[in-house]
Amino acid sequence: MRTYVQPLARALVALIFILSGLGKIAAFRATLQMMSTAGFPAPTLFLLGAMALEVGGGLAVLVGYKTRWAALALFLYLIPTTLVFHVAYLGDPAQGQQQMVEVLKNLAIMGGLLRLFADGAGAFSLDAAWPKGSVTTDATGTLVRS
């Protein structure tokens, strides 16, 4: 069962990042304006970085390529994202309840990302298809990849 659950879990976690990144690309100007309003320094640079990380990291998790690193990068990305765009508005009477849902959603996603970081990609992944070779030294001390 684990063989099939791991790729499904990767796909479900990856989906939100891929769609969010593509949404930022499709609504570039509106997203840039929202980030500027939130007080981001260099919002264009941060937006380009967010798009690359969400789409690239999401695709890496989806296909299971360098999964641990992609999951860690997305986990770290969610920390300031959650603080700036959701926690900051918890006290707002008009938005507080919805922002709490967003915070809890991000925390749940972060839990899934930590699990991917800890366990790796699992079955049906590029990580599993391309096992790491070990590196040793030969009699002369030269590094040899086996």
C-alpha cells in the first residue's frame, strides 16, 4: 500500500504549489500589486522567486526529483509567506476567520512537506529510479564513483 500512497501524497502536496505558481504567472500584475501593498521590498524580484519556487519545487515534488531538498525549500518558503500574508491579518474582524483557515492550511501543508523531507520520495519517483552511487577511494587515494 505504501508504494501507491507515497506518489499520491506527493501529487496532492505538489498540486497546490504548481497551481499557485501558475496563478501568479497568469495574474502577474495583480499579484505584484498585492505584494507591493503588503510592503515587500523588491516585490518584482520576490514574485519571480515565488513563481520559480512554487512551480519548480512543486514539479520536483510531483515527479520525485531531489524531493527532500524541494520539500525543505517549500517548507521554508511557507514560513514568511504564512506570517506576512495570513498571520498579520488574524486580528482583522473582516478577515480573521478566513486568515485562520489559511494559517492552519499552511501548517498542514508544512507537516506534509516535513514528512517528505524525512521520508524522501518513495516509489514511482526519479529519486528512486536514479539511485545514488557510492563514492570511495582507490588504492592511490583517487575518488571513484561506483
